Amino acid sequence: MLGSLRHGAVAAVRRQRQNVVVRQSVQAAWARGFSDAAEAPKEVSPAVAKIVDDIVALNLLEVSELVEQLNTRLNLPDMPAGGMMMPMGAMPATGGAASADAAEEAAPVEEIKPIVNIQLDSFDASGKIKIIKEVKNLAGLGLKEAKAAVEGAPGVIMSDIKREEAEEIIKTLEGLGAKASMV
């Protein structure tokens, strides 16, 4: 029960942050519309002006409810917390349902992890001693542990390494005749 309460609180904070961004965007757009003194303000219908005034006057919980209702009624996909907002002029002309279907059919993007493990896939038998020495030095292992790690290929030889360092280590191992990858 405590986990669900914590999850609910985290979700509420995320919605509040998103609502602050929405409110700031609306206020900034409203201010931009009247910021240039040389231009006459664009004529806005009284109904639109009233809606904008009402939205600006809402508190965070009310803005959250408004966003949820608009998403539901317009069939808009859920946006991730802190996600990019689409400019108002870039709304799809075909409606939210068609764009949601297209987004679901899109291929998933592979996530790039900043911390990886290095797996020794295989090695050339002629370079085994060099590879054991290199694994010993890179991983800070003893000779016995490094030998066991290399001979146990395929297997993870180093864990929780920054991606940039892992790429360099893999290049070094490949230069010695080993095949390694990030997992």
C-alpha cells in the first residue's frame, strides 16, 4: 500500500510540473501576442479571450484535470513527464486518433544506456595470454580470476562501466584478438 501511495505522489508531482510548463507556455504565448507595441493586438473573439483568462486563473490541480479531460476528449496520446510539447501550430490536421495509431505502429527506439557491462564473446587462442593480462589490468583482477574470466567466454568480464570507457576497452581487446560487446 505504501508503494502505491508513493507512486501516486510521484505521479501527482510530475503532473504538477507538467502543468506549470503548460501554464508558463500559455502565459508566454499570451504575452507574446501583445508584446509588440508597433503592431495592433490580434483580434480575438470574446469567447476565446474568456477561455484564456479562465485557464490562466486555474490552480495546478484544476489545470491537471483540464489537461486530462482534453487528452481524453481529443484522443491524444499520453505524454511522458517532462516530454517535449508540440507547438500549437504543429497540431495534426487529421486528428489525434490517426497520429496516435501511427505512433503505436512506429518501431521502438533502442535505449542507449550510459552504464554497460562488457562481455567477452570469444578470443583468438594465440592471443590468450595477452588478453588475460589485459583483463587483469583493466578489471583489477588477480591472475587466477582474470584467467577464469577469459576462459569462461562468453561471459561478462566487467560490470557497470561508462559507455565511453567500455568502447575504448572493447577496441583494446579487439586489437589483441578478442571479440567483446556491450550488454
